[in-house]
Amino acid sequence: MSEPIRFYYQGQVQVVDNVAPTQTILQHLREDLHCTGTKEGCAEGDCGACTVVIGEMKDGQVELKSINSCIQFMPTLDGKALFSVEDLKQPDGKLHPVQEALVECHGSQCGFCTPGFVMSLWSLYLKQEGQATAPCRKEIDDTLSGNLCRCTGYRPIIDAAKRMGELPEVKFDKAALAKSLLDLQRSEMFVYEQDGQTFYAPRTLEQLVKVRAANPNACILSGSTDIGLWVTKQMRDLGDIIYVREVDELKTIVERDGKIEIGAGVSLTDAYEAVCRHYKDELTEMWKRFASLPIRNTGTLGGSVANGSPIGDSAPWMIALGAEIVLRGINGQRVMPLEDFYLDYMKKDMQPGEFVEAVRIPLPQANVQFRTYKLAKRFDQDISAVCAAYAITLDGNIVRNAHIAYGGMAATSKRAPRAEAALNGQVWNEATLKIAMEMLAQDYTPLSDMRASSEYRMKTAQNLLRRFWLETRPDAPLALESVSAFAYI
């Protein structure tokens, strides 16, 4: 039975039952509510002009996070709170400290991107409540990684981020918001239907298995960071949709049997945070360079690997570590190595009625050297030309069990069997390295496209393997700050 979408906005519960299941939050704000402060720039989650803040219940508390409203569908807002730039107006009509700081620091020129910057900075402002110190430059840069501006050069916006905490404080009442949201939480599956299209949001794994079995052709929706573009850019009809982010069993992170199991509903932010507790030096840079903060807040690690993009940044390092993917269907679980899941370009070993339940990532093991590298034209929010990952076990100075995986070099994220064979059983020295580098040319035949030529990809893939050797060689390995322009010292 279809029910209306209910969410909290501008001090009251909004009830919506007449919009298409694929109408975006941005479209609803501008076209239906006539709140036009939020802008559309790219309609693909890249520019940040559409940034809003979403509040949702998590472990009994309200969690507030910035998202891209241009690619999030309206039914995903059910049970949550929405905040746009209009919400920052104070009861006395004055500007919020975030806005006032932007004015003082001349952080706006043409102004089109400004509402998105305001909302990203407001999300940072909320995190700083009760803290004695202002946000550091690294935290500011990470917060603004999803906002692009062609006018200011960013310096005055960064100045505003530092200045906003110096102005008279405006507190946010999370407790009051939690009370409002509690009444909107559902215990049963949410079903929304409009114009012959049905949106299912199951609450339990059992419900998800049943609705998936009954609708094997329905579109599985998680973070909408890719599927959202199918609608906004390709104008595709998604048909019926099954939204998996409300399934409690898919939101868990568990460590057992030497692996960390991450449910398919866990956000990229939470997933990378959990994995980086174990692989801090090896994965933190990748975490911060993976898309942008709003994308990481909505996208999921399970959805990222299920997508199967050959240029995805998570699959290579997971394959190198020997990660597994857990699939679930009406007949139970199937578990396989992630590398076996990818059959060909955007083709995966997934049976009708199955969905991704979780991924399992091995925890660090003794004598295993692991690194991953992202090569792109800019640090923040850019698609990789080449993404490389390496894991080898060193038995003294002898290489055992070499795993080499690349993204952007083939139709799928793929291992390099000839280069691995050249390493296994050999001394980890420069002579062995050179042979393995040569073997990469037999393992891959990369394409040329707008991001890089075939020759560039091959040369940089070989050079990244050399960098891995420089960092892990038994004799005088180089520290991260010696080989990375982005190393945080």
C-alpha cells in the first residue's frame, strides 16, 4: 500500500504524495517549494551548488551531513530532516555566522556557488560546536572538497571558514530535532507509488530478500551517486526501485575471523573510517581523495564495488588485499573473491534476484606490505586516470603472494598475473622490479580517452610500481613525505 513521503523542513513535517519517485530533492525545493536559494550547476554531484544538509536518526542520535540534492531522489528523504540555505536566516532576520563570515571575507563574487559553500561550511560549523579550537586547514579543505567556484580562488572562502567560529555563536538544537524525527521513523517497509512506478524501502534483510525476489528487474538504489545521473543526464526510466539504505542489517561493521565485514548500506565515510583504523598510513589519502565529502556521505562501499566501474577507486585496493563480496538472494548467501565478481565491462557475476549484502576486507597481517595510489589531474574530487594497489608478503627479502591490481587499465579492475609471477619467489630488489614493470605491458592494454592516453597510463602504472618498491624495499625504504606531494606531515 502506497504511503506519502514525510520529512521535516522549515520547522514542520512536510507530506508529499504527488511527485515522481525519481524527482530530485533539488527539483522539489526549487519547483514545488519555491525555495530557490539552492542552485543547480552540474546535475551530477560534482559542483556543489546544490549542497544541502540532511539530518537522520543514527543510534538514537541525530546525524547531520552535507549531500548533493541534485542526484538524491525524493523518497530517500522519508523520515529525515532537510536543511537548505533558507534555514540559516535567524529569527531576528540577521545572517548566520557562516554567512556573515563570507560577507566579511569577500567569499562571494558571482554568487551562484555561494549557497552550496554556505551549507558545506554550516555542516562544519555544527561539528565545531563545543570545541575550543577552530577547524584546521586540512579539515576545511576536506569539507569544501565537493564545492567548486570559478571566481574567488577559494582563499576568501577558506578565510571565512576560519572566521565563522570567531563571531557570536548560534547553537543548533539537536535534541528538539531528534524529537521531531522520532515520530517519522517507520518500523515496516515504506512503499511509495506514483504514475505506475513503485519505490520500496525495506527495513529488514528478510523484507529486502522477499521484495527483491518478487521484483528481480527492479533497480537497486543505495547512494544514488551513479544511478542519480542515469536520470539527470541520461533521462532513463528506472522502473521500480528498491532502496537498501534503510535495512538495519546492512548498516553494520563487524570484525571477525581476521576480516572486517562492512554492510552494503554503510556510507563510504563510515566504511573508510573503519578500514583506515587498521590501514591508516596506507589508505587515508585514498579516503580523502575518493570523490568529495557529500558523495562519501551518501555513497556506499557496497554500492561502489557493485557498480563495477573500471575506474572505481575502491575495487583495486580491495582486490589487492584479497577482499570478498557477499551476495544474498532467496536461496541464501554466496561469497566469492571480489576479483571473480567482475566478468567484463560492467558485467558481474550476479544472479537474478541477488543483491550485495556486504564486503569482507582482510585485516593487516604480519610482513605484508600494502599501498594504494590514485593518479588524477587534481587532488580533490577527480576521476582517476590510473588507480594502483599492491600487496606483497616479504619473507626476509623474498617476495611471496604478490597481488597487483589496477583500475583504469582494462575493462574491469584487474590483477596483473605476469607481473605478479615475476615477483613471486624473487628478491625484492631493483632488478626484480624492472622485470615486473616490463611484464605490466603484457598484462594490460589500456585505452586512450579524455583522461589519459594509453601510453601515459602504461608509463605511470609502471612508475607507481616503482614508487611502491621505493617505499617498501628492505634497504632504506623512503618515507611517505619523500615520495608524495600530498603527504600530511
